[in-house]
Amino acid sequence: MATLGIDIGGSGVKGAPVDTVRGDLLAERYRVPTPQPSDVTSVVEAVAEVAAQFDGFDQVGLTFPGVVVDGVTRTAANVDKSWIDAPAARVFAERLGKPVTVLNDADAAGVAEVAFGAGRDQSGLIMMLTFGTGIGSALFLDGVLIPNTELGHLELDGKDAEVRASDRAREADDMSWEKWAGRVQDYLRHVEMLLSPRLFIIGGGVSKKSDRFFPLIDIRTPMVPASLLNNAGIIGAAVTAEQAAGDPGAIQTDAAAARV
Ligand code: BGC
């Protein structure tokens, strides 16, 4: 079954057909800027524009930067509030005319890293954290996703952690790597105190520059950069869509129930 993966982010909507056996893109990805305001109607049109660049696919896996339960988007920290309680999977499926699966963006990125990247063959509790517009989290126990963990919204120094330590905060406040790494370290220490994962996988665009800030962070948990970089969300969304369609080889996630 041919599957298109589309990643809805705070700044761009990106998609490509995915080889879900090898964990790779089958064509160069196509990107459009995330519409502003990022209301349901505008984003659905942006997704349709990305999908229109490709043909021959049977289904679509989509990521969303908020909580997704049974195809319904429940929160919208960094997108327009019209997404709160929107029947996202149904709306996308109607517009695209194909079956659609929707899952949280960090969960999707984690699914790809666990299947093909930095989390491959890791047992026990591991956590993917994405540092971008917000902070996304994905928790896996023995390779199985525990969805919608939302640990980017833990409180750090009296504020929402992502307001202090996301990559957007680093750029907006023009922070030095030292200053930002200090905040990321405080955040990671808090998460390791609460959950004691065996491994942190650090993703988001900034993970490409891990040599700038990893050496500045002193925590007990081993930490590795994501290896699929910008394509993890696209790949994880497609893998999840295939699993939802009943492919026995696919990874198990909760989003399976959300295929519309
Ligand atoms: C959202 C998460 C999302 C993360 C990264 C947070 O603000 O609440 O659901 O995974 O940003 O986009």
C-alpha cells in the first residue's frame, strides 16, 4: 500500500511518499509555509496542496502539533484555537478523498526514530523530545508508544517549559548556546527525576546542531540526537497509517484507532 506522510509543523507543512519498510522518503519532500492564522480551513487547504504534488498513494498519515485522540485534535498550543476538539481525521479524509490517520507530531517522530533511527532495538523506557516551536515528547516502553504525553508543558521556573526552553525561545530571546543549554539541562533533569528513562532522543531542527549544545548539558541519562532529522514526522505518520490499515508488520500505536 502506498502511503503519503505529511507533517504539520509550526512553520511548515511538509510531505512525501514514504518507504515504510526502509524508513525513507520515496521522493523529494514538498513544503508549504504553515498558513497564518493556522485555522482548520487554511491548514486543510495547505495539506491538500502538499498532497496534490504526489499521485498514486492510497492513504495519508498526518502529524499534528497537539494532543490527538481518536482522530480528534484536543489542544492547540502553537496553532489556531479552532483546532481544539476539531474532528481532524474526518475533515482531512473528506478533503483528500483518502483514508487518513492523525497523530501527535512528537509521537510520529518518535515512532520513526524507534523503528529506524536512534531508538532502534532499545528496550525499556525511552523518550524522544523535540525542540522546535514548542517542546514535544514521545514515550516508548519496549518500543510501544504511550501517546500524547505532552511533557513540554511541565512547569520550569514557574513557566511552561516550552516557553523557556524551546528552540523558538532560544531564537526569539537571542540566547547564547550556554544560556539555552542551561535551561534545557534544567528541563531534562526534571524529566529524568520524574520518569528515569534509559535514553533521551533529542529531535527538532536544532538537533542538527547537537555539537553546539550537547557538550554543555550534564545529565545522568544517555542522550543522542535524532538520526532521521527533519523527516522523522513524515516517516512516523506514514508508518502509523499503515499500521492503522492493518499491516501486520507495522508498529503498534494508539493512533491506529483513529483511521477515518
Ligand atoms: C504541543 C505538543 C507538540 C509540541 C511540539 C506542544 O506545544 O502541546 O502536542 O507535540 O508542541 O510541536
